[in-house]
Amino acid sequence: MEYHEAANFLFDLRRYPSRRGIDATRALLSYVGDPHEGLACVQVAGSNGKGSTARMVERVLREAGLDVGLFTSPHLDDVRERVRINGRKVTKRALTEFVEATREPILEAAADGDCPTFFEANTVLALWAFARADVDVAVLEVGIGGRYDATSAVSPVASCVTSVSLEHTEMLGDTVEEIARDKAQVAGDHPLVTGADGDALAAIRDEVGEVLTVGPSGVDVTATYGGREGVEGRVSLSGPDWSVETTLPQLGAHQATNAGIAAALCRQVADVDEATVARGLASAHWPGRFEVMSRSPLTVLDGAHNPGACATVAETLSTFDYDDLHLVVGAMHDKDHGAMAEALPDPAHVYTCRADIDRAESPEVLARVFENHVGGAVHQEGNVTDALATALDRAGPDDCVLVTGSLYVVAEARERWTRLDVPKRVTDLDEAEAVLADADVTDGGIWRMRGKGVHRVVKTRVQPRQAQYLKEELLSLGGECATSGLSAQDSERVDVVLMGTLAQFRRLTETLADQPYGLSELAATLREALEIGVESVERGYPWEGRTAVMGILNVTPDSFHDGGEFEEHEAAVARAEAMVEAGVDVIDVGGESTRPGADPVPDEEEIARVVPVIETLADLDVLLSIDTRKAAVARAALEAGADVLNDVSGLADPEMRHLAVEYDVPVVVMHSIEAPVDPDTEVEYDDVVEDVLEALSERVLLAEKAGLDRSQVIVDPGLGFGKTRHENFELLGRLDEFHALGCPVLVGHSHKSMFDLVGSEAGERLPATVAATAVAAERGADIVRVHDVPENVAAVRTQRAASDPDDL
């Protein structure tokens, strides 16, 4: 079975059960060996805030060193987002294996009239995947209610009800009290944590023996919102014998309560100290939940889908100063549109739109609702992408654009910042087949189209309507477009592979430029991916227009290749001066080893190692980089004269991106599973390049939202960090695909164990390193990070001369 067949099988399952109860879930769990029985599960229920709370719990527990599974819904772009293990989506291979194992019992149940729903099947998939990965804790976001939700097949070790409001009344009851009693059924043999109050809290107390309440005052856990700091919120949490002060990447007073709930749950599950809770909460990013995408105009995405959530958005937005509000809104047809409209802040302009999903309400109906309930000019815009583009075009720099009403709407809007158009290097039929198969094209499609993919090839991910238009237009120009065999469900995006000559692509982008449904935006990103008529903006960095060489200067006793050689100050300075003489462009100073199994170094010791060296080298005619994953060390280095931040953890320290903005310096963002690397860590990738690209895209977006331009964010695929030797070479060979991120690309390969694959053992890897430098330069690397500067400068210059002798 192919992945697209497995995913389509899940999508074809009904969305709502034909009966009440969780017997179908339990039956399917039994068939796959009852994986939930060995799992420590945390169940998160509630009307609003359960997704954010689940994410906070997951991040805190991971910060505590635990392996954590996270099950949430809905997904924004890919069904596999619903099931994550230590932050990584379940693989296509695993999902396919699960469907192969469960297809027959699901079909048998369907024949008997008791087929599991899409949500129930995904719940079982999550528990099955978590058990296979032997996670320490599984965090489960409840779908609807609590009593009959599929996640209630587990016996949780901790559980909560975040909030209660009128929702799904046809299933849960007509009053807040009835709904609260239903949600309270997630309680187990432990205090149920809740942020509910009033009648809802009273109803929960009637159902549950022991309740732990969270809120601003008069509760068991006090959660106080200290206001907004930039695009983060300051919170104070305190319990009977603990307290935490931290920031949250999710804004709003309601998020303080969610954070308090998450902290209380984590304390029930594991021995987490206050510093761990603070770090975990500070890194709990959750896309589409009051997500500030840009500052001028202020652009916010929030998937609020009911009146209560809309009121919360209005309250949070009121803390920002702006002139006119441009409201881009779409919603599902079963929502209380009038109450949502009245709860949202007063707009100057409303742009109604419809997500590409059958359950979405029409723009015409929403326009009438807003005309009847609010002031401001109302515009019917049709699709989400065009509505957002119109709003951004009309908004002034001091205005605000708010996209809301549904996570499906937010998902489509978010593509403006997240879609990757990945140029593919295709030189023969085998490579063409691999590209098409990776996009889940059917076997027949691969056979028919592989011969047409040996010119320019771009893989991207678009909405189904866009895919159909692309196919028709490129075919009319003599090119080809292969589409995924994955059925489009619930606004699911599909992979497409565009194949043609450069001239055909140029004509395609000209045709798309004036088309609706977001195709004009797609034309712009295609031009960038294929460098068609695009002028780059230069800032004077040495890696602009050529491959720069970054020399490694480790002032540590234990680095894997040169540990202890340059630990003494004089030796480090002499080494740096020799690098400059040899033509180095950047010197990267590091005071903590990230080799597998390395021990962490305290901040003060790391600062003492690097700052004196940087101060001495500051007058050299070369850029200085600080290699650290700690914001405190980075700040000290920047004060001493460093020009670049090199963060091997990929911005794990929440302060790092803000520090880069404060000092207006480039930052290297590396993909790493963990740093230092645990040598026993095994990571399963479907396609290591595609998976690393996707992970880096969110980290780049995080830096961009903090205020950095993409030209200042340097991406590093992280050779040797959670990858096998074969995967490291795959990354090196396809390095040019990383330019899809719109960022400079750095590769750090020097003397790494990956070269064992080509017969180069430790101490004998200089020739292989120099050869890899030449490959990296030819594949478009903007920076190579190496120990041996003279030899690698020669390799870079030789490659450059071979490409354009007049450019030297």
C-alpha cells in the first residue's frame, strides 16, 4: 500500500459517529494489541484553549527530558500533524503500516454498521504510534466533550477541562452545566485541573470528587497575566509550594490560565522544577493561535471558531495600538456567526471568504451577517488567499489585519508565509521517478511523466483548486504537472511537481500573475525559486554572491576534532590570525562542545572561554561568529564584538531570536534533534531533506516574526545531528533544495564521521572534507564551516573559477 492510498482510506471514514460511545475505538485498540494500556496519558478537554494547553504540557515535559507523544486536532496542512513524537510528525511509513494493519477490521466494522470515524481511527493511530515509540507520556487533546470522546478509551494519569462554553449543543447538551458535566468525565483517580468558573465549575464539582482550580484569584493555582511584552505575554504562576515567572509565545490573559493548567498537569505527571516549567512554557509555540505574522501592518492569525474564542481575540487585540482594523473572516456553516461577529472587535473593513472545504459557509451569507451585526465596509472576496491579499493591500502600515473564524481559514492564510517551492535537481529518469514518488504521485503517473521531468522541476504544496489550474496552464504551455494521489479532504493541501523549460515557467508565472485563488502569490514564489527576474537585496555580507568560508575556532578542551588545541588564549588568537591570512570570511568561536555525549558547560564558564578571545579578535578584518545555544553567552559575545550568532539548537532558547533582532545581526539556525546529540538517538525520516526543510521552515518563520529579514537567517541542515551517514550525504547532495526557504545556506561537514562511509577514518578526513566543500559550493552553499581554512578556501575558489573564471 502506498502512503496516498493509506491516507485516503482514513479520509474516507465518516466524520461523525452513527452511535454514542467509544466501543468502536476500544474494538480497534484491541485489534492492534491495546497499546494504550501501557501508556501514561494526559487528557486535555475543554471548549477553548485545549490545543494550546496540550502543546504547553508537551513542551514542559520534553524540557524535563521525557519522550512525549502529542495528539491534537484539527491539522493545518498535513494529517500527520495530529500525531507527533517529540515534536516530529508521525512518518508516512508508519501511517501506511497502521492502515495496512487495521484496514480489514475497519471494513468489517463498517459492514456491520459500526465503522470507526476519522477521529477515532486517528486516535488509535496516535496511541499505536506512541506505544511503538515507547514514549514516557502521551498528551491527548479531546475532540468533542469528554464522556464519549475516543480519547476517553484511556485511563489518564492526569486530566483537565480548560474552559466551558456553549458548543456542539446537539451532542453535549443545551446548557453550560450539561456540557461541563460531559467534559468532566475525563477525570480519573486524581484531581481534575480546570480553568472553568461559575455554573460550569459548580457542575464539574458535582461530577468529580476532587478538583484543582486555576485562575486569576481565589483558586488553587493562581495564574496572573502581566501584560504584553512585544509579541509575548508575561505570566506569573503560583501554587501551594511553587511559583513560576516566564513569558509565553501565545498572547492573552486566557493563555495565563492555560499555562497554569499545563503546569499543574505536569506536576501531577513528573518531577518538574520551576525552571523547567518556565523554559517549557516559553517555547510552546502553537501556529494559528493569535500568531503575529508581521508588524507593519500588524497581521494576526487566530483560528477562533466560536463566540467565546472571538471575544478572547478581541480582548487580546485591544492591547495593541493600530489605526483601522481589516477583518478577514471565514467560518464553518454550523457556527453561531452572529454572536461571533458581535464578539469580534469593530472593523473598518470586513473581507468575507470561504475556506476550500465543503462545510465552509459562503462569503455571501457571512457578508450579510456582518452587515447586520457590525459597522464598517463589507467586501465579499471569495477565497481566503485573495481576501488576505486584498486586506494587506488596502491596509496602511499602522493598520491591523486580523484573519479569524476558523482554523481552516487560518491554514490557508498561513501559506503566504510557509509554502515552499523546492527546485529539484533532476538529471535522469531515476531522479525524476524519485521526485514524483516523494510527492505521492501514483505509480501510473510516475511511469507516464518521468520522462518529462528532466528539465526544470519544482515541487510545491498547494490547494486542490490551485493544483488543477496549474496542471491545465502548464500543459497548455507544453510542460507537465504531476499531482499527488492523495484525496483532498478538509482543506488538505496536495503536493504537485511542476516540470518544464525555463521559458515555459516564465510564461506560466506571467499567466498566473493576474489570476485569483492565490495564484498570483504562487507566481511570485515560483519566480523566486527559479530566479526568474528576481533582484536580490544585498547587505554587504561576504556570502552574498559567492560561497564564504567560516573557520572554526574551538576554545574548548573536548571538541571532537581539535579539542584542547586552542584552549589557551594565545594559541586561539594565533590560529585566528592564520585563518585571516588564508582568506577566511568568518571566524566561528565556540566555548562548548556539541559532539555526541558532550557535557553541558555552565553559562559563566562558557562566557569566560569565548569573550576574551572575541575581544582580542574584534579588530581583525573579518566577521566574528559566536557558536552557542545560550542567549546569555550570545549577549556577552555580541557585547565583546561578535557579528553573527550560530545556534546549533535552532533557536531553542526563546531569547536568541530577540537578541539577533536587538543587535541586528545574522543568526545561523541549525536543524538538530538535540544538542549535544545523544549517540543513542534514532530518528526515522520519510525523506530526510523534505523533513528537515519542513522543520527549518517553522524556525525561520519564528525568527522572521521576531523581526529578522530572511536574508539575516542562515539555515544549516545539521549534518551529523540526528542523521545517519547516508542521510548526511543525502543532505549534502541536495543542498540546493534548501534555498526554497529564501535564506542563505550553511553546511558544516568538516571532519565528521559521515566520511567513514567513503573510507575516511578519524584523523584522515581532510581530503574528504575538501571534496565535500567543493560539492557544497557547486550545490549552492552560501557558507561552508570548516577547520582547515587554506585547503577549503582553495576548494571554494576552484569551484568558483570553474563556474565563472572572470568572477574571481
